[in-house]
Amino acid sequence: MSRASDEPEADLPGEAPLPGLLPEPLGAELIAFRRDLHMHPELGNQEFRTTAAIKKRLEAAGLEPRVLDSGTGLLCDVGTWKGGRPMLAIRADIDALPIPDAKVNTPYRSTVPDRAHACGHDIHTTTVLGTGLVLAELDRQGLLPHPVRLIFQPAEEVLPGGATDAIRSGALDGVGRIIAVHCDPRVDAGRIGLRAGPITSACDRLEITLDGPGGHTARPHLTTDLVTAAARVAVDVPALLARRIDARAGLAVTWGRIDAGHACNVIPMRAELAGTVRCLDLDAWRDAPDKVHAAIDEVATLHGAKSEINYVRGVPPVVNDPAVAELLREAQTARRGAVAIEDTEQSLGGEDFSWYLEHVPGAMARLGVRTPGSNARLDLHRGDFDADEAAIKVGVELFTAAALLEGHRS
């Protein structure tokens, strides 16, 4: 992708510019590192090569990363924490998606069949790696006011998310606040999207099996018409829930797979549906399983089908702490000016960063990855997704500024 031109550094009035800018040689190295990750995507809990690459580069900088107990992902402290005031943590997710890379004429497209970094996790990983390298140099110069923890987390795409494994491995021990970014192809590179309060939704997985005796399509009245039953579940369950849950909760059931039958003249004995349940409101999310179960059973029974429901809890909404969101706002303002920040909306996407926020306050910003002036309408979770690599520099300098601003506070 073409790279956005760098905007000038914005100094705070009456203050010296913050250190922690990304040196040009390191910036070039990080782009090469990102492209290597992009060419070798690994799924959740399988990120062995990715983990090894991150570990090797951190160790080369004199740091001491620790691989998580789950075997992939790692933690790394920059500076030595000796107790007292808790640290700031900076999190990246490192896994890819099980979809083919559809980009053409891109030298760094995926070399692994049916695997792609189509959600920007390679950008997240590279950004936090670069942050660690810049902060390590500041620490050697005596310019890092307080230690910082880097979290390279596996399996964000695997419900309920690898954040829970990272937390069990001690990721938040000694941590008082946590920050992260997520790529946003709707925001120009050089800018971030930010909001206090909820920024993502809850997300659960729903799998349904409908059973019946099967039969001949000439005599549907003598059996259970599972194809019709599956169709009614697909249409009527979301409609019922829309009238049984406060519309302000933003609960949405969306199907990704429906499968039934093998022959045009045979009523099948089994039908399957799979999809997601997404919800903007935390309280409504907690009530969702019971209400979804009841709606499915009601529709299935009406059509004479026996239902088996597998409701897999996913992640709660990411709710940005106002004070930590303000820290990110101050950091971006210090680096690129307030003009480089835009308000963003709450999305129906899910993010397991929310599990960290069950323990410590934190905030996630949306990192712009669209080339300025581009008319491309790329989206996440698409095989043709790519990012303007200028976003790496923006993310590194955002994080280093946040670490320095946070570190100087009492």
C-alpha cells in the first residue's frame, strides 16, 4: 500500500517536545517485520513462529520477554518494576484469520493457504513491538519515567479470546492501566478514532441443530419439514427478540451458516444454523442467553422440530475508561495535534480486550489505516484487507507518548 505522508510533530505550548519518536531506520525495519508477519499468518493458539519472531527481536534489544503459559504470546516489561505505583500495559493481538488472502500483485501477500492477517493484527503486533524498542532505548538513556508492560496476546479471534489466558499467565500483575489500538479502514492513516464509554459490542456464538424424522417432500404433512423450520428460526427468532429486548440494547442475531438436506425430494432429518449474537449493552448481554434460548425453542416447537442449542459465551463490550481515553487523547495531541483525533462510534464488532477491562481501567483507540485520499472501501475480515503502513509510526508514537505522559504522573 502507498504510505501517507507524515504530519508535523505538534508541540505542547510552553513545553519541550516529548521524546520517543520513531527513528527512520527502525521504522523501515518495522515495515519489513510487519510484511514478514503478513506473509506467515498463524491462527489462534498456533502462533509459534510469530511468538518466536517477537521474542528474538525483543531479546536483541536487551529485553527479557516471557512466553505465556499457553505456549504462544508473550509478556515483556520495559524497565524494572519494583512495586509501588502500578505499570501501564500496552496490548497487541497476534493471531490471523482462517480466510484466503485475496490480494493480487502484493509482494507480501500470505504464503499460507486459507490464512490471512485480514484484521490488522500484524499492524497491532508491529506497533507494540516498535513501542517496546523505542521505550527500551529511552530507558537506557534514563528517560523512561516508569516501567511499561508489553502484552502480545494470542487467539483474539477464538472465543472467548486469548486475553483470558494472558490474564491467567500474569499479564495484569502489577498493572494499573491498559491501552490498545485496533485498525480502522474507515479512518485515514495519521489519525485515530476515540471515544469514552463503550466502543465495541458484546459478541457470542450461536449454534443450533434441529431434528425431525425426515420424509418425502410429497408428504410434508406426515413429518417435520425441517427446511421450513430452519427458515422460520432464521427469520422469526431475530424478529421475536426485537420485541422482547429493549431496542436501545442493540441486540442483533445474524446468521453465517444454514445447512439442511442433500436431495431435492427428501425432507432431511437434521438442519443446522450458526451465527452470532451481538449486543451493545452489558446488562442486556448478561440476559441474552436465556432470551435467545426461549425464542429458539418457541419457534422450533411451533414447527414440530426438536432443537439443540449451543450458546457459546464470547466477550463483553469494550468500555473505555474516560480517564484512560483522555490519556490517549493527550498523547495523540502531543504527537500530531488535536486535528488528528476524530470521534468514533460504538461498533457491533467484538474484542476480547474487554476482559482486561474487567480487572483494570483501560481504553482502546481506532488506528487509521486508510491511505488519505483513497476511495477504497476495504473492511476488516475480508481477504483483500490491507493497511497503509504509515499507521505503524503513528501507533508507535501514540503509545510512547502515552507511556511518557502516564509515567510522569504521580
